[in-house]
Amino acid sequence: MQRLFLLIILTALICIFVSITPDAQARGMDPVNLNLIPTAETLGKGGYSFTTGMYPYSIDKKTPQPMSIDIGGFFKEAHEVKLKSDIWLIPVRITYGISDQLDFTFGGTYSMGDTEKSITDYYEIGDKTKERVYSQIVMGGMMGMKYNIQKPSVNMPALAFGGELHAGYTVDDELVDETLENSFPFVAMQVYMSGSYDFNIVNVHGGLGMFVSSKSIQTNRRFEVPFQLGAEIPFDGFAAVVDFTAFSAFSGVGLKSVISGGLRYDISSRTTLNASFASVGGFTLSLTVGGKKLETTAPPTRSAPSLF
């Protein structure tokens, strides 16, 4: 209900911006990122972007029945296992324009707070109030590339293909790890296609991909489908930005059904600043400086010969 209410508010704001800005001005540069989603545009050679934010994540669960856990690497016993995580995820991403059509991204996700697993009655003395607690690390790194395969035109949208590689330690929210004294490692890969089209008064973006990780394989989920949709409406050097993300992973933790809304400010024709808030809580900040892009010019038109 809260997310639906936020979506209604953001939609109403967009309608207001559209109604009061019939002569909306063009942006200083194409939006390479909205709030949580990449667009089909690239930075251009030598361009760069810095993005960070904070998003809350919490979970408190236990196994429905005792699970087999590894005891010191020698034997296994059945115990009730609990998981409690109350953290803030802090992603940091740096993107660099290698060429006019290719962007390279690298970074990591850190966490603030505690993630703990506990075993009830570890020494099997019959006291259910005694627990053995293991702290878990939640952090990860990523690198990826995005290649623009089609430039925008009057009749065709911009299209791009991207891929990302993630690795690190994540939250074992399905309680499948049998070695609780260690954190839960993971590796993951995401591939996606994104497209965007500029209707002058509004720039629409969308994307569809696949995210698969070692954790999803262990839990028999196979893969997640990150579907994304967003829009940007410019007005007087600013732009209202709103997007929806069905799935977004940070250190293997999947944030689902996230609605994000905010503003983008054109500092100059090549530099923009984004600030937005998400329905799950938290915020995103992004500074982008565009690079050099190849400009296509139309061939000169030939006029009829004249005697004068």
C-alpha cells in the first residue's frame, strides 16, 4: 500500500510538471543513468560517472525445522538456526567511457549494521535459551560493461547491451549454508538489454535482463528477471525522474519492486547531478560528466543552379 501511494504521488508530480512546462527545455546531455536503472545511452569517450547511495535491508527468520550443520568440519548435527540482519547497503559505482559506444563500470557494495546467524542449544544440554552466535560479513565487488548497439534516431530508439559480474559475501536468507562460522560467499552474473526513446517532452527508458547467482542455484530459484522502466521530464535546467525496478542486487541481496523518484540538475552542458529517494527507504546520488561523442551531420543539400 505504501509503494502504491508513493507511485500515485510521483505520477501526479509528473503530470503537474508536464502541465506547467509546455515548452520544456532539452537536457544538457543524454541521461546515462536514472535512479536505479542504466539507460541505453553511453558517457562518451573520457566521460565518467560516480554513483552512491544507502538502502536499508532487514530480515529475521529461523528454520521451520532443525537443519544439518557442520560442527568444526568433523561431523554434522541437526540444530535450529536463526538469521537476523539489520543493515544499510552502501553501493559505490564508478563508470568510465572507454569509447563513444562502450562504458566500463566497477565498484563495490559495503554494509553498515549487523548480520548474525545463531544456533539454539549448540552444546545440546536442553537449554533452548542458550545460543551460539556467528557474525556474517555482507560486502561485494562488481564490474561490468555496456555497449550501445544503436544510436537514437527519429524513428528508432537507442539500444544497448550490458553485462555485470558480481562476487563477495551475501546474506543467506534461505538458510542453506551448513558452515555457519563462515560468511556466505557468492558469485553472480547479470546480462541485460536496455532501450530509450526521447519524445522531446519526456524521455522513456526500459530494460530487461537475467540475474543468476550461486545462491539462487543452491535455493533452486534458478534466476531473477530484472525488469526496469523509467521516465525523465526536463524543465528549466532540471528534470523530474521516476523509475520502477522489479529486481536490483547489491552484494547478492535482492531489492524487489523498488519505485524511485527524484530530480536531475544540469550543472553544465556536460555535467549533471542526480538525487533520488527509493520506496524501500534510502537514497541515490550520482554525478555524471559526459565525454566526447561522435556527431553525425547530415549531408549538405544541393540546390538548383542559378544564373544570379
